[in-house]
Amino acid sequence: MAIKRVKAVIKGRVQGVFFRAYTQEEALRLGLTGWVRNLPDGSVEAVMEGETAQVDRMIEWLNTGSPMATVSRVLITEEEPCGEECPFAIRY
């Protein structure tokens, strides 16, 4: 099983629309580890690690996001997997 880790920065109307909560729910459903947080510029940052196919599904999901979100852009940066084992969390 190939493991993949990515950092995503999601732009658009993604704060104040439960984007982090929906992201956490989807990541846990897919069995991913990592975290999600709001950034001061109004975007959202997420780091996800897990099976390559599941991470790719999460990236696809991020392009739509929560029901009230309007995603304009998702910037993806691949990172070296670190074997993170904690459940996917919301950071404040």
C-alpha cells in the first residue's frame, strides 16, 4: 500500500461555512490522518496522509467542499509521509 502526504490550501468562500468540520468528517471517513485549520487570509489549510487513492479522493472532495462553500482554487503540495497516526483533527 502506497502512502501519500499532501498539504492543501483551499481558496474561496471557505471560512464560516463549516468547511473544517466537513473536511474532518470526510477525512475520517476515508481513513486519513492530518489536520485542517483556517488561515488569516480567509483560506483554509489542510494536511492529509494516508493511502494514495484515499488522499486523491480527498483532494477531489476539497474542490467542492462543504455544501455552503464556494471553492475557487486548491493548491496542492506533496510532502514526505511521516507516519502520522493521530486521527484527523481541526486545529484552532
